Amino acid sequence: MINQFFFRINETAQMLGVSRSKVYELLNNKELLAVKQNRKTLITRESLLDLVKKWNSSAQYQKGEIFNQ
């Protein structure tokens, strides 16, 4: 279980296994939500969990497609 409520860009990239640029792309596409604290961009825990769930369901759907052909 994730105990933090907010994550910095670097932490988010590391957890998702993507680059910092990809995290910014996800923010621009509204797939992740963030708040600003002074000069820091902080990703919300809820949006991070929602994105992982979305990726998981998408991966399972694609996996099912492969086996159904």
C-alpha cells in the first residue's frame, strides 16, 4: 500500500518505469493529476493508482485479444 499522498515527478517516473518526459506527457494528456506546491509539481496518489488500474485493464484486454484470435 502506498502511504504517501503526493509524489514528485522523479518518484512517479521510477514507480511507473517510465521517463520524466512520459510523466509530463501523462500530465498534459490529463491521465495524471498534479498539484503545485511552491515550485514543485506533485502527482496525486489517487491519479497514480487510477492510471495503474487503467493500464492493467488495458493490458488484460489486449492479452485476451491475442488468445481469442
